[in-house]
Amino acid sequence: MPPIEDMTPEEIQEWMDALEKEMLRRQNLALFQEKQTELHEQFRNNGMLPKADFGEWEKPEESVDAYGVGDVVTRNGKVRRAKAGMVVCEPSCDEHWEDAGEEPEDE
């Protein structure tokens, strides 16, 4: 991108339009994720989707197998808790997972 002082009014308008479009996308994405999480939790609470058992993370085969808010799994010796609903990424993804303590010792 050239310095703004060197841009034509048309180029500035193109950037402004692109920025406005990106802001709208981000706002809609946040709302979509919020509603998706609510729906996932509602299905879990109604017994339509099972709650994940504490155990080793497994890649969900379908969206109905996705992890929900509060699901706790282990992966590579770490215990992780899902921060959102419909989580299908690995627990190393900090956007959707958080640390949840130490892995229990084998007895």
C-alpha cells in the first residue's frame, strides 16, 4: 500500500470500502459464533447431543460430535477446556481452548 498522501481519492475509497466490509464480517462472525454456541449448549442440555467425557481428545467426525463450552480433554499431556461451542480444532488452538490444570496421574 502506498503512503496515504500518495493515494488518489478512488484508491482511498477502495481501502475504506474494504475496511468497512472487513469490520462487518468480523461483527457478523462474532454474532454467528455466539448463536452457534447457544444452539450447541441447548442441544446438549436437552440431551440431543452427548457431553464429552474427560479423556484424550479425538477429532470430531461431524459437527454434532464437536466439543462444547466446558468440555475438558487431554492432549499431549495437557488438560484443556473448550471456551466455545462447536469446537473441532485441536486443543492447542488457544482461540477455542484454555488450560484446565494438570493431567491426572495414572493410578
